[in-house]
Amino acid sequence: MLLAIDSGNTNAVFAVYDGDALRASWRVSTNARRTADEYVIWLTQLMNLAGLGQSDIDASIISNVVPEADFNLVQLCQRYFNTEPLVIGRPECRLPIRIDIDRPEEAGADRIADAVAAQDRHALPLIVVDFGTATTFDVVDKSGNYCGGVIAPGINLSLHALEMAAARLPRISIERPPNVVGRSTVSAMQSGVFWGYIGLIEGIVGRIRAERGEAMGVVGTGGLAPLFAGATDAIDTVDPDLTLWGLRLIYRCNSNR
């Protein structure tokens, strides 16, 4: 079975694939100082609850955007699962798509995985909107090539900046307000954050389509994708496991190495 690790700036997701079937996945907050020993204590307990053991894992792949976390994630795979992990971004990792941007080495591992999965699971050309620490818009052309995109601050990051900069504004939860015009400070903040992001999504999707001069589908992924997809026609579908499926495909591309 394959252990797939998607380590982002805020959360890391660990998943186990049995062939093409996703057996289980778990999420933990990202901490670059967390050691391989700490990871394995947490992970093996959850694997046991899912009926999985360390000996079931015979391969591993890592997508990581936090360089300081690389060493411990690799150590986890080597020491505790007896596998040599395939790490996206390293020279030995082949990709099933072409990275058609000015500096391909700068493409984030998670964005590459999203693009690989998108061209496998959805009609092309396509825009992938990933709601993470940053909200990213990635373009996959009709040939399945990754063509770049847009990086905007994520909604939680924007909300935190608002709370930090405005002394009298409270901490709020992210939810869809019933009205655009808020009648209290909290409802006004919720409206500004939520509908402001709807405007961001619709505006950037529209400009990408206009710039490329073609009809393009839009797939949302990431934890907050369902919240926003239900409020705008700009997102055609939500695919919550898109990044993990991309990791599975990249490993399969390299499995004869």
C-alpha cells in the first residue's frame, strides 16, 4: 500500500492507498519541528483504528511546501515504514504532465499534484481553485499541461490580518451570512469575508477565461471548497481528494523506477 503525504503550510494530510482505492486519510496541523518519532506515534494509532498496520505500507510519496519539514517526513518513511519516499520536486521524480511556466522549479508540489489529478479526473481545459493557506487558481490546458495560475491570500489568513490590524473587531467564524448587508459588527465582517471571496473567485475565474479566450471548467478543492461552491456558479464541481489522487498518479508514473 502507498502512504501519501501532503504537507501544506497549515495542515498535513496523510493517506493510505490500496491500489487506486483510498483506504483512509487523516489531518494534522503542520509543525516543522515535529519529529519522525512524534509523527509515527500519532499516525500508527489512527492506522490501527482503520485496520491498517505499518507492515501494510510498502511505498511512500511526499508533497511538501514547508522545506523545514522535509527531513522529518523523509525520516518517518525511511525509519518506520522501511520505504524510500518519492519526493515531488526532486530531480528523480518524473511527472506525467509538462510544467509550462517560466521557472518550472518554482511550481509548488501541491499545485503540481492538483494539476496531475485534474487532467485525469476532469474535462480539459480546466481551472483548479484550491482553498488552503493561500487560495490558488491553477490552469491546466487542453493538452493536460500545467500553465501557471494565481496565488491570493487564503480566507483564514485574510481574516487573521483583519483581526490583528483592527483592535475593536472580534474573532469570528467563517460562514455564509444570510444577507449581504450586515446589521451587526459580526455579520458585517462575515459578509465582507464571505462575499468578498465570492467576488474574488468570480472575478479571477472570469479574467482567466477571458485572457485565454476559451471555455474552461472550474474544480474546487480544499477544506473550504464546499462552503464557497454552494454560493457561486463559478465553481462547477468540488473534488475534496484531488491533491491526494494526484500524488497517487505521480507515484504510479514513477513506480518502475
